[in-house]
Amino acid sequence: MSTNLPTPLLEAKAVAKHFGGVKALRDVSLTIRHGEIYGLIGPNGAGKTTFFNCMTGLYVPDGGGFTFDGAPLVADAPQHAAARGIARTFQNIRLFGNMTALENVMVGRHVRTRAGVIGAMLNTSATRAEEAAIRQRAIDLLHYVRIEDRAGDLAKNLSYGDQRRLEIARALATEPKLLCLDEPAAGMNATETEELRELIEGIRDDGTTILLIEHDVKLVMGLCDRVAVLDYGALVIEDVPAVVQKDQRVIEAYLGA
Amino acid sequence: MSKWLNPRSAFGITLIAVALLGLPFVAAMGGQAWVRILDFAILYVFLALGLNIVVGYAGLLDLGYIAFYAVGAYTWALLASPHFGLHLPIWAILPIGAALACLAGVLLGSPTLKLRGDYLAIVTLGFGEIVRIFMNNLNAPVNITNGPQGITLIDPVAFGDFKFSGNTQLFGLTLSGPMKYYYLLVALAILVVIINLRLQNSRIGRAWQAIREDEIAAKAVGINTRNIKLLAFAMGASFGGIAGGVFAAMQGFVSPESFSLMESIMILAMVVLGGMGHIPGVILGAVLLSILPEALRYGVGPIQMALFGKMMVDPESLRMLVFGLALVLVMRFKPAGLWPSPERKRELSEKRTEGKA
Ligand SMILES: Nc1ncnc2c1ncn2[C@@H]1O[C@H](COP(=O)(O)OP(=O)(O)OP(=O)(O)O)[C@@H](O)[C@H]1O
Ligand SMILES: [Mg+2]
């Protein structure tokens, strides 16, 4: 609410997106500050995932746009979003199923490394050094999300919870400034959710800003510094959890008034 | 890397090397025709490994691969034959052929990048046919390809005075033309195996596999899917171009007939039947599918004569029958190919134990 803050990490300005007659996003404006855990909640079909997709370049918004880290984001170019420092996970997990867990994370290093075909064919010392660094970093990240013992297994053979963790490790491998998690706790039991919560807090403490979509209101309110609520594609409120929780419009949206 | 140093692999490699060196002499006992069959088997290994980059790694279903082979073959034919009176050396022609094929790959790749699966297959199929028809018709108004008659009297591969056609005496052994080509092809095939291996475990190779597995997720981690797919097309096409050049030199003759859709399908079948994306599997697929039909061709006739005293079935049609049957059986019982990668195999066996538990 205060105005004399440093420039935000992400600023969405009047982002609009519609699919035929469905207005999935109606002029959504919000700001995410450096170092916070920012929650994005709302009933099913509210437009949360659509917001992610617009931000990460999978969809081109029909109106408005994003400023990230001081410069505008190019629409329709997911690879640029990743290069700029936005990483994401998917609501319906999207791993590289027939690659090992380790390889999945190694792919995440793609955007921060440069070896090309010629280097690989000639197996130059620069390529070998980079390859070793990629591998080491990927192993470290598997340790970080605590699935190092599954490194050699195909991603599709991992348990559901481990797949969620692997997706986070792959996203972290791109060295994001902003990590966007789309319902990471979906389908998890209480213990798994608690472990996930610790993981997310750890990632934030290590310096990555987090945008979290989640249906588990308890998790969101306990974890997030600020929360935005979407309903029918429109932003209802953006504030600290204590305020959001008491807001009449939010209560109505969730109770289906 | 230390894998290479352990004595068992060293022994295995020595064994394979001796077998590869001795093979043409064994084949030659059955006549030079068998050495030529071997030559083609190795050439198909080369082609299949090139296609493996596109289909196996990047997961792009390419049914027009033979077009790049054609580009390479015609490049050699035009630059080293009396047709234009040009006789460029191998170190000039092969790179030109590879570069032209690479260009053709990019030409095919760029408009088709948004297509996947079946749609891509149809467009590439069309592309393969277009190239063949071009070769067929580029004899008027200016005669470039000599049309359906093809180009004859193509120069053989030669390094200085050493020609790969005709017999050579070496250490008291007589090496025939096909035998010399065999060694050249084996050397090239080993090179392409090494390149395939290195690409597979590289940043680009992983990006290809990521696109194959999930293109949206690949984009989300920052892979420029358009460029990386184009690269796969270009790499695969270059290998096709090199193979085509050697083919033209070895045959001494090219005509559009050699570059039919059936050839594209054959090479694709080698990759799929052997084990997509798994180098030993692809090699096995290429060797089996190139040698078995020939063995049938030479074997079936005499056997029928011996058993029935007359020809019951035309060996040529039996060949296609057996080929089709083999494909159906493999796809039914070994859907991942005859020799899939260990990961895929482990996954299958895991499923089996899960089923029992
Ligand atoms: N690609 C698409 N084509 C057509 N309609 C879409 C598309 N993506 C989303 N929608 C529609 O836009 C609206 C918002 O969907 P979105 O997936 O963003 O909701 P959400 O808030 O993520 O919901 P959930 O909590 O169920 O994940 C829905 O009505 C949905 O049907
Ligand atoms: Mg959603």
C-alpha cells in the first residue's frame, strides 16, 4: 500500500485475455515485490493459470502487459521469459517423462549454458567443462529438493510428490528471479504439504521471489506475504493475508454467493 | 570415460574390430555380391543414424529423409562426372553435398516447425516426392540432372591416386572395389556413431529429447524450440547428404528411381524397428532390414528349387511379405524396438513386477 517502495520485480498492467466469449482475465493489475511469497487464489476457472500462461509467454494477452525487473516482457516468447528469469511449474505436471530425473534438471540448465553442436561433436574441453558443471548443478538441485536417490529413474516413474519436486528442481535450474508454482500442493497429503511448505520457504530464503497459485487456503494464508484474489477473471483484492481473509467479497467468492 | 579402459570392454571392442575387419573376406567367399550387400548395410547404418537424430532424439516424424540422400548423391554426380565435365576431389564434394543437404533440411524444416506427428509426416513425405520429381524433370529446358536416365560414369571415391574402384594389392591380399568401400563406410559409420553418442549426451541432445517429450515444458525452461528443431533437421540432413555422396560414387550411377518413398519408409522402419533413439538398436535395425531381404532374395529361390523343383513364390514378393510380417510382429511384441535403451527396458520390467505384486 505504501508508495515509496523500490521498483517491484513484476508489474502486471491491465492484463486481459479472452477465449471466444469467455473473459478469462479482465484488466488484471498487480505487483510482486522482490523477495516475497505472493499468493494467487480464486475459485476454479477464475483465470489463475491463464495469468501464468500470459506472463510466461505461452499465451499472448489481448490487452495490457507485464514489466519484469525493470523492462517489459515480450509476449509470445516463452524462451525469453525463462531467459529473463521467470520459471514455472505446471498445474498438470509436465515433465520429460522418458528422461531421467537428473536429465530433466539438466535440461533446465539449457538457458544458462551455451555449448552448441560443433562443441559437442568435437567434444572440446570447454564443452566437457560446461557439461560437468551442468551435471554437478543438477545433482545439487536434486539434493536441494531431496530426491537425489531418484536421479537415475525415468521422470514418469517417480511418485506424484517426487514429480512435483522434480518440476521445482527443473525450474530452479534456470536460475529464476521469480518462481511461479501452479498448485504445487494439489493431491498431496498433510505431511507432504508440510514438507512442500518448508521447501518453498527455503527457496524464498535463498533469494528467489515466489508466485504461488494454490487452492489450499490455509497453506496460502500461512505462507504468503501478500495475496491476490481472482474471481471471474477480475482482481478482487491484493493485500496481506490478514486483510484478505476478512474481506467480504473474498468470502462471498469462495462461498459462492 | 573410464568405461573404455576396463578390460572387458577393451576385449569386446577388439573382438568387434577384428570381426569388422575380417567380415568382407568372409562375405567375399560367397561372391562380391555379398560384399556389396555388406556395403549397403553399412550405408544404411549411416543413414539410419542420421535419421535417428531427427526421429529418435527430436521426435520429428520425417518421411522424406531420402530427399537429403538424393541431394547428396546428385551433388556428387554433378560435380564428379562427365555430365558437366567436372571432376572435383572428395574433400570438396562431400562438404558441398552435406551443406546443400543441410540447406534442404532447413528449407523443409522452417515451414513445418509448427506441425507435429502425422501432419509433419505428410509434409515431409511430400517434400521427399518433390525432390525426386525435380530430379526426374530437371533435364529441360536446361539439362541439369539428365532426367529419368540419370547420370552415369560418376567418379569413384579417390584419395590422390588411390581409387576405391577396381582391385588393389595390399600386403599380399587382393582388395576388390566393394571391399575398399566397405572399409571406408565402416570408418564413416564409426564416426557417425561417435557423433551420435556425443550429441545424445550434450546440451543440444537433451534439448532435442525435451522437445520430443513435451514441447510446452521445453519452451517454459527456455529452449528456443524453433531453432533447436531446425538444428535437428539440418544435422540429420547433412548426414543424409554425405551418405548420398558415397552412394553415388560407389554405384557410379544415380537416377531418381533410387530415391523413392519406399526408401524413406525403409530407413524409418530401421530406426523404429531397432529401437528409436538407442544407437545399438538403430544399428541392429539397419543391418537386419538391409541384409535379411537380400538373404531372402538369394536364399528363397534355390531352396524352392531344391524342395519343389520349381518356383512357387516369386522371391521379390516374398521379401515384402516377410518384411511386413516382421514389422507387425516387432510392433506387437516389442513396441519399443528390438533393442531399446536400457532405461526403456527397465521401465518395462518394472511394470511387469508391479503387475505381479
Ligand atoms: N486454452 C483455452 N481455451 C479456451 N478456454 C480456456 C483456455 N484456457 C483457459 N480457458 C478458460 O478460461 C477460464 C480460466 O481458466 P484457468 O485455467 O485460468 O482457471 P484457473 O483459475 O487456473 O482454474 P483452476 O483452479 O481450475 O485451475 C476458464 O473458464 C477456462 O475454461
Ligand atoms: Mg489453474
